[in-house]
Amino acid sequence: MGRCQVSIPGPLLSYTKQRQVTAEGATLGALLQDLDRHYPGIRFRMVDEQDRVRPHMRIFINGAQVMDLGIALGPADTVHIVQALSGG
């Protein structure tokens, strides 16, 4: 387990105040919990009460989209969080 670089989307900047942060976690779920420890409330904006990534959120690890919070992370991984746009 190591510290991963995490890219934060514009709608979540009110939590972090910066576009790039670092977080720790052996899994994606643990990394999101670490983010929430440093930026309270941010995890709930990305993950619902059933521990599923919210439909309007996209999370990419090293460029590949993931939905499984149990996926393992390495110290050199980069995580990009993107909020999908919707409208009509």
C-alpha cells in the first residue's frame, strides 16, 4: 500500500480546494475512505449507501474505468475521478 495521486473533478473541489491530492489505500474503497478522512463528506458524493459507485461518477485507475471498490491499488497508481454530465 502506498500513496496514490488522485485527480479531483470540478464539482468536488469544494471539499479538497485542489485538483490533485494524494490518498492511501490497499483498495479503491480504502483510498476513498482515506480521502473522506481528509475531506469529510467527499466519499458520500461518489459512493452510495450500498457501497456502489454512484451512476453519475466515473473512476479510472491508470486510465481504465473501474466500478469495484475492492480492486487492489499499487503505490504508483493514478486515480482519476470524473463526474459525468447529464442534461436534456
